Amino acid sequence: MEVQTLIGLEVHAELATKSKMFCSCSTEFGAEPNTHCCPICTGMPGVLPMPNKKAIEYAVKAGLALNCDISEFSKMDRKNYYYPDLPKAYQISQYDLPLCVGGYVDIETEEGPKRIRIRRVHMEEDAGKLLHEGWGNNSLVDYNRAGVPLIEIVTEPDMNSPAEAGAFLDKLKAILQYIEVSDCKMEEGSLRCDVNINARASDKSMATAITEMKNLNSFKAAVKAMEYEEKRHREALLEGDPTVHETRRWDDARGVTVAMRGKEEAHDYRYFPEPDLVPIALDKSYIESIKESLPELPDQRYQRFISQYGLPQYDAEILTSSKYLADYFEQCMTIYDNAKTVSNWLMGDVLRALNENGKDPSDIPFPPAYLVDLIKYVDDGTISISIAKKVFDEMFANGTDPGAIIKEQGLVQISDEGELLEIIRQVIQENAPSVADYKAGKKKALGYLVGQAMKLTKGKANPQLLNKLLERELN
Amino acid sequence: MRIKPEEVDYIAALSRLVLSEQEKNIYARHLSEILEHAERLSELDTDDVEPTAHVLSLKNIFRDDEVKPSLERDILLSNAPEVENGCFKVPRIVE
């Protein structure tokens, strides 16, 4: 039997407004608990919520960037459930008339490009944060996040593998960053994802019951959770094991998913139109003006990077996957003309260093001009490429200007023949056995002698010149 | 009766209410009467009527994205049954 995996995603993105969705409390991350709260966002009786105009604008912008139709008539609804992170015992959301419907995102897969359909994008308010650990039989609640504007992006179950879902999430994050409606910081919870996954026989004769996984807080965790569930569903389908529709939690430490208990009744949300908020009616000219304000999106920038800078597809794909990385690249290109060299540094050492430190391209600790300086020092022979890597590590650690590092640590490349010859003669004198090996035809001995000379110059010898002179001296 | 006591049970559970047998019967009757009353609307022909999104004829009431001071935390927490570390303290939620 041929089996297909079906994955649909619900992604929540916090909008980058200054104030909350329905009140004027700050949305800033990291404040002392419960200091960004007021009677409105904590659900006191008798208050009136009032929607943030900017949040509506951001949601429309996101909908347009995701190729959705924007509803000219939309309304808010109450989604009722009891949970301590929800001070009103309902969340203001959208039910039957969401702001944006029917879009798509194109992704790259191993089998070529693929279109993932977006079912809807709607607005809602975020819930508070529960702290479970360390309080015995209690939990603590911080309502600073309650009422922060969110968009929920719901896809059709169009992804057929965790890798495709991962590619979709990366692309979605890039788009939201490009249009600057969300800072997309997963570690601060501003981007979170729920997964719906099951397996189906390709002829649709049978399928497993859908598993829901909520609040996966990193794309890496989401992909790992999907890989685990994909295997479980496929096995269940092939073995004919019964499955139930359930919510499962991803246990990152153990690398497994665990069924959550007693959540069935929580799905009766009893939505009804929010009586405290009047409908939203957007006219065509407003929607059109936001459409015109959309910046260049990742797909367009990818094409431009190939045509304008002559970059290979792979480089263009990586560089444009992050707005910050693409911006950084283009800032370098305003003061330097070899695109491939800049791209190699960014895709190589820069991304490696960022990954090793768990950082984002927005965290590169030195300006583009410093990277270009470093490249130019290699171009004009001031330093060798291997010294440049050391200078780079120092720049990354301290944000220092490469010229200062080279000067301070005396890293200027030795390209003076006389100076190098002196060192070479010393090496030949001190390594008679290797010299003999070389003369006996063991060409590998040359590498060892080069290494010794490099050691004496602390890596500063001009490698091409050193090789040439050493060979000349030995013969 | 349209609403059976078991349905009252279910609705009460969603609202975290504990009702006695007697109350369940009373509410089953009340809720049934409300539904029957509302059902009279279906006698009207509403084919050409747009569904009502709101009883007021207003639309697009928005505010600008401006931050204003929040409530003092001591005031915010003053009605909380229990407080710890500047947070509301609630029974542990087990997941």
C-alpha cells in the first residue's frame, strides 16, 4: 500500500504593534510580570475594547503578502473556554468572517517548486503566560502578553512531509519579516506553530485519525515532532492499528510525543459575535493602498539577486531567506563589487558563527563595512585567507574593526622574500630528516616543512610565496 | 422540553458550574422556554435579509497604536485570591 503523509499548519504570529490589540498597554517583551495590564486586557466587567488600527493594517498586509483575498466585511467573535491564561474566559478571535481568505505560499521541495494553499488568516488576541515549574501544586500567571495582537495563518493540509512543512515555515517567516509586521522571534514566543498530521492510503481507502500538536516553539522542534508523528501514523496505517483524534505534546528532551488527557470537552468553543466590537468594513482603496506599500518579497528578491548580482540559485536562496542577511549582503555590495566573495563569507563563516551561537542574522555584531574591509585585506595580500578566518572569529566575538585587529596582533602577511628566506633556511637546518625525505622523492615532506615555516611566522607567511621559495631552496 | 437535564449538565461543566438535581431540572425548563421563544423568529421569511453581525449600525471604530500607562501592579493584583512573585497564583494546571 502506498501511504501519504498529510500535514496542515496553524501559525500564530504576534504583530509588531507598540500597544495591545484592544487597549493601550505596551506589547514590549521582557517586562516585569503583570506590569503591562489594565482593566481591558484583564477582563474587568464594564470595560470596552477598541481595536488597534495598526494591527488591522498589519494583518491586511500579511494577507496580501500571502496572496489572500481581503474581506471587505469582517467581524470579531468570542471563543469561549476556561483556562487561567485567559482572564476573560474567552478569547476575542474571528470565526466565520476572517479578515483574509484563500492565499498561497510557494516553496522549494526535492521534487521542485510546490504551492501550499492558505485557507485563511484571521486576527485574534494572545493569551497570558503560565509558569508551571517550581511552584508545587500551583501555577503562576503573567498577563503581560494577554491582548497582544496575533494573526493566525491556517494552511490546507498540502504538505506531504516534515521537510515540506519546514520549508513552508522558513518561507512564511521570511515573508513576515520582509513586510515587517512581526519580529518573528521564536525564542520570545512571537512565532508559534500548531501541527495537524495524519497518514492516508494514496487511493484514499483509509486514513489515520488526525493528531494535533500545539505551541511548538521552534521550527526545529516542530519538524522533529512531525518526523516522529509521521512514522507513528504510517506504522499505524500499515499495521491496521486503531487511532483516535487527539492532542499530543512534543517532549523535546525525550524526542517523543505524548497524548494529553481530558481535552475533548475543551473543543466546544461556543463562538458567537463579539457584542463589544462593531464590524470591520475595509474599502477597496484602503486595501489597494496597502498592496502598493508592500516591499519586495523573498521570491522577487531571489530572482533579482540572480539577475543583478549573478549569484548561483543556491546562494540567492540562502541569502534571501532572511531579510537581515539579504540587507547585509546588499549593504556590502554598495561598497564592494565581487558578489560571490561576499556571499561565500556570509553563507560560510558568518552563518556558521551565528548558528554556533544560536543567533539570527539580525545579530551580526559588526557592520557590513567591516566584512568588506576584511575581504579587501585578503584581496590586496595584507593578510592570508587563513589569518582572515582568525580575524573574523575575533570580529565576531568582539565586533572589532578588522584593521585594528590586524595592527594590534601584528598579523600582516610576510611577503618580503629576504625575511621569508631567512626563515626557510632555519627550517631546512632544523629539519634535516624531512629535507632528506623530500630529496629522496617523498613530496609529502614539503607540506611538513611549509607547516614548520608557518609555525615560525605564526601563520603570517604569504603561502604562495613561501611554497615557491622553499621549493627553490630545496632544489 | 427541548433541553434535557443531561444537556444542562454538559453546559454547566463547560461553565465550571456545579448544579443540584433540582437546579438542573429548573434550568432545563428555563433554557427550553428561551429556545422556544426564540424559535418564533423562524416563522419569518429571512431569505433576503443579511445576517446581522452587530445590533448597532456602526462600523470601523478603531484607535491609534499608542502606548498609555498600564495599571499599577499592586492595584491589578489586589483582588487576586493569591499572589506570588508579582503573579496571580492559581491551582496547578496539569497537562
